[in-house]
Amino acid sequence: MRSLTAAIVVLCLAGIVASSLALREHYNTGTSPCAIDEVWDCGAVNHSPYAVVRGAPVALIGILGYALLAALAGRFPVITVLGALAGTLFALRLTWIEWKILEAWCIYCVTSQGIIAAILLLSVVAVLVSRRKRLAATG
């Protein structure tokens, strides 16, 4: 169980890094360092109207979400799963916007999508392991 919690926390830290890079890009007024071509362009994604929710940059929401998941991991497994599920659904919505509306991809955002999906998977496994241990102890 400790190794699952540690893996979740490490992934949360990686998510904070990816989200921080996206936040830096959100406020970048110069040339985007990850503007590879017209399809892979972090600047186009992070300067779009979809990069802000109610005045808050999406990347900042990501940083706070990953920090919250790291704090919950190991202590509140079910709440961690629910938070990771909410994060995954939010990220999937943003991925859909990149794909269908913006027709541009952000390397940091795609990385974050993979990270939150992995956190969801590991947090589900952590709940299952926790329940199995509890049943074995009572049975």
C-alpha cells in the first residue's frame, strides 16, 4: 500500500511540474518554446479562451488539483479516487477541446492527461488492495 501511495505522490509531483510549465506558457508573451508546428503548439492552446475557467488559468487548477491529490493519497483512498476521476474527466474535456476545436496540442497538457489517468488507475488499485486487506483481517 505504501508503494502505491508513493507512486501516486510522485505522479502528482510530475503533474505539478507539467501544470507549472503550462502555467508559465499561459503567461508567456514571447515565442513558445514548445511551438513545434501548427499541430503541436503550447502557446496556441494556453492562450486560447479555453485555457481559463472563471478567471483561473486551467494550469493553476491543475497544480492545485495535483497538490490536493498528493495530500489525500494514502489517507483517504476513496476520496483520492473520486478526485482523480474528476481530474481525469476535466482533462478529457480539455483534450477534446484541443482535438476538435483548437486542432492543436500542448505537450504539457497531453503529458498531464497521461499523468492523471495513471493516478486514477493507481488510486483504484489502492482502494482494491485496501479493501482486500480489510476483508482478510476480518475474515
